[in-house]
Amino acid sequence: MAIAALGLSAPAQAQYRNEITHSVAPCRGNGPAVWLQVVNIEGSQGTMRFQLYRGTQRDWLETGRWINRIELPARNGTMQVCIPVPSPGEYAIAIRHDKNGNGRTDITSDGGGMSGNPSINIFNLGKPGVDKTRFSIGREVLPMTIRMRYL
């Protein structure tokens, strides 16, 4: 309570909404971090948004409940991104390709991808449960491939 009263930051594992710049440094060390290869990116226009969530139903895809966010210009084909993880545990990753850079999700043009590569279709509108996207990480650098999907 004293920390909250003083307005000091909580420990890193308790913080949300960290907008960070991309760096490969966390993936060159001991981790924890995810070395992400993103494949099937359609075009080099717009931006790619990578968000790390806790692997809980309460946090997964909930507005403002992401831990780390990295935004980069889109690159057609394949991109590699290092996502730092605050501590060992269970997490999930969501990616959005905002093709026209308007900051909104345009269902018919924007793309998406998630850890675990769950199927995405018009019936679940790209929001599979956390049980299909959750992964565990210790103190290592975890390699992962996420396939982008477009409707």
C-alpha cells in the first residue's frame, strides 16, 4: 500500500501497457524472451503490432491488459521480432497487421496472428480462447513461429 500511495511503480511482472521499442538484445541473452518469426505477412504497407499478454482468461485480448507492445513497419513475407517477457510464467501473444495504418481493426483487410497458431474464421472473429494460445516460458529465449492470417 505504501508503494501505491507514493505513486511508485509496481514490480515489472505486475505492470501493463508497456510500449517498448524493438531490440534483439533480450534474445541474445538468457531470457526470458520470445524470439518470434512471423510468416505470411501480406505486403509492406502499414504497421505490425505485437502484444504480450498474461496467459489468463482475465487478461487475454482484454483492452489495456497487455504487458508489452512493440509496433514496427510491416515487411512483406517474414519478420523476426524479439519480445521480452517480464518473468517466467504463462503468456500469449497477439499480432495485428494494420494495413492502412488507421489504428483500427478492418476485418476485411487487416491480418492477425497468435501464439499457438489457432484457426481464425468469421465465426470466432479471430478471438480464440487463451487455452489455444497460451505458452509457458522459463528463463530461456523461446523460439516461436506465428503465421499471419487474412480474411
